[in-house]
Amino acid sequence: GEVSHQLEVDRPKIQSSLIERITFWFGLVSLILAVYYKVATKRGLFILNPCHITLLIMLVLLRTEDNSSSFMRKLHAVWTAWLFGAFGALYFPHLEDVSLGEFLLYYFEHIVIWPLGPIILHRRYGMFMPGFKDNWASFGTFGAHQTLILVPLGRWLKVNLNFALCHSPAEPFFPSFGYHYFSI
């Protein structure tokens, strides 16, 4: 379709703007601090949660000068599908037992991803609304990350990574179903 064709459209190479460079450095510092907090609180495995991966993809998109390559256009398409996690995390945060620093970092990181990410990357990659064909790869990578990495690690180590084993009380359906309705 026409929307899917956006991946193949030749786009001129665009130099990084000052705001892109600043966002990159804020994002990088945010990711480094997240790793620090995860290790310091002995929750290092949680760095594999999708929002951290989404931020990492965003950093690659911000630093790559060749925005016209097919791979970078596809990576941008994949990234757009991962944004719903950061959006949802802002509305249904799960911040039980975190320090003030982790609390502030949580919101800072998620706001850098959403809404700043799409606004800033729009200049470089255009406004991309994935079509059905593009969503297979986009949501497929998210689903693969969840089912092939987070769920097996969570079950093996008994860690509730990205609520793969049971849901958060912050989730709107929690009052109706409780902790364990997602667990199989």
C-alpha cells in the first residue's frame, strides 16, 4: 500500500540538528543511569524491559547519519511499534519500592521516548504510520522479545520482567482479575 511504500521512498541524508544531539546525550545518560540503578538495586535483569530497548533503538536512530538506508527506515518502522510501551508506562506506572532518583529517571526516560522521540525523529525519518505489512515486522520484533527473551528468563529466574509472569497493580484490569490472570 501507499503507507508501506514510505519505507522505500528515497529520503535525503539529513545532518543531526542540535536538538537531536542534545536528545541523544540526554537519552544516553538516562540509559547509563538506568543501568546503574538496576545494578545497584540488584534488579539488573530489568534493563531488558522494552522501554530500555526502545530508548536504545532511538539512540541508534538519532546517531546514524544515513537516514535514507533501507535498514534505518525499517528500524524506524520497528521503533514506532515499540512506542506504545513507553506511552502505556506513563499512564500506568509501576513504581513500587523505587528511590526518588529512580522515580525521576523513570519519567524522564519515558518522556524522552514518548512524546519527544517521534517529534524529534520526524525531521529525519518523516511521520511514519506503519501499514499492515510493516506491522508484522514491527510488532513481531516486540512479540519475539517478549516471548523468546523476557518470558523464559522470567520463568527461569522467577523474576516478573515486563509483567510477563503476572500483571502490575497499576494496570486497569488488575482490580477485576488480580495478579495472576496473565500467568499460564
